[in-house]
Amino acid sequence: MHSTLAVPGYAYFADHGHVILFDALTSLKLSKDVDWHTWNDSLRQGLKAVDRRLWPILQGFFKQPHPYMNDKDIATIVSLTYGHLLCYPAQELIDKCRRNIEDHFRDYEHLCRVGNGLIRRALGPTAFDLVAQTVGFKDTYSKLEQIYNSSSFRRTMRLYKKWIGITFRNDETAHDFLIRFQSALSALELGIRPRSPHTVFRQFMTAICHHRDSSRFMKTFEVKVFDEYTMEDVYSHFGDFFTDNFVLVSDAVNTAQG
């Protein structure tokens, strides 16, 4: 008995016990924080547990049959299969071969629908969204492989994590912080689409929020009119604010000591 299992946008039929086993074998959902090869191995095990033909389909070893072959082509296949014993196959044998090909085609299509639904069960939210508009089983896998199994992707994620990990420390100058922040951003954007000004601005504010003087700086900056500024304006204002305040603090210390 088969039960219908729904994945958003995809309905497919598979044995419920097999799907439970698949979910158990693919508990590690694909995301930017998951190693592609580890995930890929769990997917292979999960697919083989459901049907041993699913993984070969992804690897290109199980080819899609052509459902609309004429009698001449089928007769050639029968002759090649049985050798010279059947140089002119009977129509009955041709019809039987045609039915086998059509059954093979339906099986392949069914397996692809099953696989297309299953592979989505092994994805995290972001990965799922990335292939939401991809229809084919092999196409879905190929797109995921292109995105997550590439040196450029791993490099980008490493640089992105470095950039968002930068914070304005209490023991450093505004100048040193700006150099670290802007250098990391430049490295991240090398060869990819630049971050939007709003994205950079939000990350900048996040990076400075734990500094002891950040709240005073933020009060002097009108976020509501950010569209009238560029990030260069923000950097300039930031540098001026902390330079001026450093001078004021130094003067106060010197006065107190005097």
C-alpha cells in the first residue's frame, strides 16, 4: 500500500516506511554550514534505501528510455538482442518490446518524481528555496551541486563569515576598525555582486553595537535619512565622531592629571 507524501510544490508516491528510513538517513539537511560531500553521501544512502535505481539516475547510469519509437527501430533492437535468429521479428514480438519500453519509461518517470520529492526532504530552508522552481530530479541535484560543491562557494562563505565576524573592539581605534571592516568587505565582493548599501550599513551597525561608545554615535546619526547618504559618508562620520571624542577624552585625562 502506498501513501501520498507532500512536499510543497511536489506530490509523489512512495512507501511510507521507506520515507521514514530516508529521513533517518538524511537527518543532516543541506545548508551553507554543511559539508557537501558528507551530505551527498547521506543522500546516496537514503536514495538507495528507497530504490536502488534512484542514485544511478542521478549519476547518469540509468538512462531515460525513449517512449515513442517506431516499429523499424524496435525491430532493430529485437534483432540486435537476439542476433541473427530474428532478422525479421514478428509483429507480436515488436509489440511486446514496445510495451516493455513504455513500461520502462513510466517507471523512470515515476522514479524521478519520487526522487524529486525525496531530495527536497534533505534540504535546509535556503537550499529548498534555491531549487523551488527547478522541476527535474537530475536538474535539481545538478543545481545544488553547482551551488554547494564549488570552491568559489566555499571561498565566498569563508570570507562572508570573516566579514560578519568583525566587531569594533574597545581597545582599537576607529581607523583600525574601518580598515579591517572595509578590507574584509572588499575581499568578499571580489568577483561577486557587491552587497547593497543597506546590507553593508546594517552589518556596519551590528559590528559596532557592542562598543562602549556605540550608543552615543548612533544617536548622532539619522538612520531614517540613510538614503541620502553613501557608505563613504557613514565611514567619514564614524571616523570624525570617534576621533573628536578621543581628543576630548585625552584632554579630560590630561586636565585631571594636571
